[in-house]
Amino acid sequence: MRTGSGAAGELPVTWASRTERADGKTSPEELAAAAHSACYAMALALRLGEHKAVPERLAVTAAVTLDQAGGVPTIASSHLDVTASIPGLDKTAYDAVIGEASDLCPVSRLFAGAKVTVSATLGPGS
């Protein structure tokens, strides 16, 4: 697998890396998780900027789950873990911005048929 931009280089993809063991290879689900976390981070940064909130630290990871639906492999869920340190932003405002970013991220909308969840932690100094 190669990306059109060449940014990711060539990535080997196998069925075993998808369902059994990675062995240094990737899977479509891992790539979807990377796309989801990057997209969500961009949406969150945009919304934070609109609220004049500047994060000292912002980390987003995603875990995509492959399951069976109707006897075929299906992406069933994507869970985002968001950790941020944002001075001057309280938990209520943070939670509101988290929701706004969820609505804005196009990859979240791509997973509309899957369960998308977000765990958001506002770190010390916020």
C-alpha cells in the first residue's frame, strides 16, 4: 500500500496483520485509526482556536475495532482518547469543544454507522 502523497512510504498489508499479528505490517483498521486521530486533532485544534484557547499539549489516539456483522468483517467502532493541557479552559468549556470537534471531523462522519466514542482528559495546569 502506498499513499498518493508518498508521505507514508510503502506499507505492507496482509490478512494476518489485520486479524492475528502485526509483525511490522499494518492493516486498513490501523490506517483508519491514524486518519481518525489526525482528523479529530485538526478539528479540535480549529475549535479551540475559535474559542481563543491555546493548548500547551494536545494528544489524540484512536483504536478501531474490526468485528463481524452479518458474517462479514466490519469496522464496528472507533474510540478516541484525547488528552490536553489548556491553560484557562475549564472542564465544562472543554467538554463543549470536544463535542464540537466530534461534529466537525469528516472521518468521524465516515464512521457514522460505527460506534464512535471519545474519552477526553483535561490535564494539570488547565
